[in-house]
Amino acid sequence: MDEQKQIILLATPVMTQERFAQLTGLTEGQVRGMIEKGHLPSVKIGKPRLVNIALISQNALEGEDWA
């Protein structure tokens, strides 16, 4: 692997919509709306739909020029 690139591991690959709203300063309704419109990746695990933090991080890292 290229020595200039760093891999960031997340302990929590998903989180509740409520927690994501708290951390980002958005309302739960805004988070829910972003998920429904496809602007925020999510995954359904059991009954709740959780925000896919791992995919958000992956997309952010791929969008940056780390070289």
C-alpha cells in the first residue's frame, strides 16, 4: 500500500438517525428526509434504518486527493 495514504478505521460503521442528528446539528426530520431522498446512505438492520457511516467515510476518502 502507498505509504502516503492512511486508512481510518471506524469502530461504529452505522449509527442511529437520532445520534447522527445530534452529532451533525441536524434535526431528526432532516436526517430522515435526506435518507428518503437518497442523499444520505443508510442500511436497515432489523427494524430501524441506520445511517451508514462507513459508506459516508469511504465516499469522503475517495473524493479527496490524498497524493
